[in-house]
Amino acid sequence: MSASIAQVMNETAPRALKNHTLVPEVVAEGVLFEKRPARTPDGVTAEGLYNAWITLDNPGQFNSYTTDMVKGVILAFREASASRDVNAVVFTGAGHQAFCSGGNTKEYAEYYAGNPQEYRQYMRLFNDMVSAILGCDKPVICRVNGMRIGGGQEIGMACDFSIAQDLARFGQAGPKHGSAAIGGATDFLPVMIGCEQAMVSGVLCEPFSAHQAYRLGIIMDLVPALKLDGAFVPNPTVITDRMFDDFGRIIYGAPKTGDELAEGKALLKSGQVDLSLLDQKVEEMCGKLLLTFPDCVTKSLEQLRKPKLEAWNRNKEDARAWLALNMMTEARMGFRAFNEGTKETGREIDFVALRRALAQGTPWTDALTESLMPGAES
């Protein structure tokens, strides 16, 4: 008679397993680490197996990551990677407004601005966070529960799979707010969507819809999140029912305009956001991964990540050095403008006035910065 799996495990398993985690318990303010029971695609709980959920828990600031949160993410991915009972990692944010809006601009403006040596140390942590995602031995699913902007887009693209609710927005913020998207976006975007569209996203910083993200290939799937009268409806502020404009250009996912946009916004306010379909889709993906050979999955991940990893590892240290020095000039100005600006004054500097000043040879001084802050008298 053949031995049962339980008998084989009991007879062959080592008496004591080595602990390969770095810390006894992942505890970091603003980052939640949780193991949830793994389930097969038909919903059956796989006893003793789990999916690790890593959640950015700073919804009051759109889940932007602070220095301590970056440390927490590194440790959480290391824990998930080393856990023998973890099937997959789900990386997400708290609430429904944002997965992550990037680095915490308040911390940037009030601590790191003007302190390049400190920001260089911070960027060591940031680089390690991206590398922890790319180096995780388990497949990583980005559960895009809301906006994925700036550094949030970068850590999201470092993941292996992304599933979004269709009210989410995507994009970069660099040149609009005093930085460059060299925390991963300039490495990943050309690989994922091609050089031309990478230029559009990385330079113009115009946000785009989840429908456009799906069309570009940045996410693997999307689901509706808006409920009206008890039924799910697609994002009413973007075009989802026709594919081409009068010039033959694909406009699926583009924002509506005029009266259509106003009507869509009204519907958005009258409905409620429900992420249950997103959770179902994420669980479905985790279930598919459960029914595979684990070592073969890990090796496949290592191979398929190489285009991202090669670009990332080639550029990350140069990027770190430049970002640190930029804290003395444009980043110092841009982060302060975003942090100190308001809805009324705006959160961007007077770009034309800056360009004029630089064209005249004006040096970077505190006086120049103050003169260009939102609401400053011209």
C-alpha cells in the first residue's frame, strides 16, 4: 500500500527548520503584513498554505511611503520570500483611493529638501525596496485599489502581475514636481510599453486611466468598482464603449470631455466604491498560482524579470546620486511647492518664470525658490 502524503511528510521532514527571516516579526508603522489562507480556484482552503498580504497603510496621505514604511516594505517582502508556507504575495494599499502616490512629499519637503546627503541614504532604502520586490522568491501581485502614481507606479511595475479596479489612475509625477522618474519607471516603462509611450508618461506626467493601462500592457486585468443601484458599472468618466476617433486613433480608456465628463462625475458621486470584484480577481490569480510547481514558478520569475532587473541594476546607483544632488535645486523647489500649495493656489511652481530666470543666469538661491512658490507675488 502506498504511503500517504502525511506519512511521507512526517517521516522525511527535518526535526527543526532554520529561520531565514531577518527579524522576529515584521512591525512597521504604516505597513501591514498578514498571512491569509490560500485557496484553490474552486474556493477550497489549502490547509497550512497562505498568501502574504503587504498593505501600505497611510490612507490619509494616499498611502505615500515614509522612510519607516520603506523599511517595513523591505522586511515584509523578505519575510514573505523566506516563508515556506507562502504561495504568493499581494501588494496593495489601504482604502480605495490609492495604492500608492509615491514618496511622502511632506517628509520630502520638510526633511530631505536641501539635505542631499540625507536623501542619498533614503534612496539606498528606496532602491532596496524595489530590489526586494524584484528579488522575491514568490510571485508578486499588485492589487491596484486606487491611484498608482509616481513612486507608487514604480513599485507597482516592479511587481510581476497587476490587477486594478477601473477607477484607478496611473502615471508619473517627476518633471511636474521637481524630479525624474528614475526610481524604476525609466527602467521598466520602455520594457513594458515601448520607448515612445514611455517618453509620454515619464516626461509629460499626464495621468491615464486603468483602461488605458490595460491597453498599454501595464496591468493584466481590471474590474469595475463603482456600484449604482446595486449593480457594478464601468468607470463613467472614461470612454469604454468605442475604440476609435475620427482619425482612427484608439481612444478606449481616454477621459470623457464636456457634458459627458460632467455626467460621469455626477454618477461617480452618486454611487459607492466596492472592491469585492477586485478581491475576487486577486484570489482567483492566487489560486491559479497555487496549482503550479513552486520551484518552477520561482525560476520562471527569475528569468522573466531579467529585462527589468538588468535595466534596474545598471542604473539605480547613478539614479541615487543624481536624485540626492537634485534635492538642492529643482526637487527642493518642487516638493515644497506641492507640500505648501493648496487647491486654490495650485501645487506647482511658475515654470515659465523659472525658465526665464535660468535663461538669465539666475543662481539657485532661497530667494528664487520663494519667488516661485504657489501663491507668491510676481
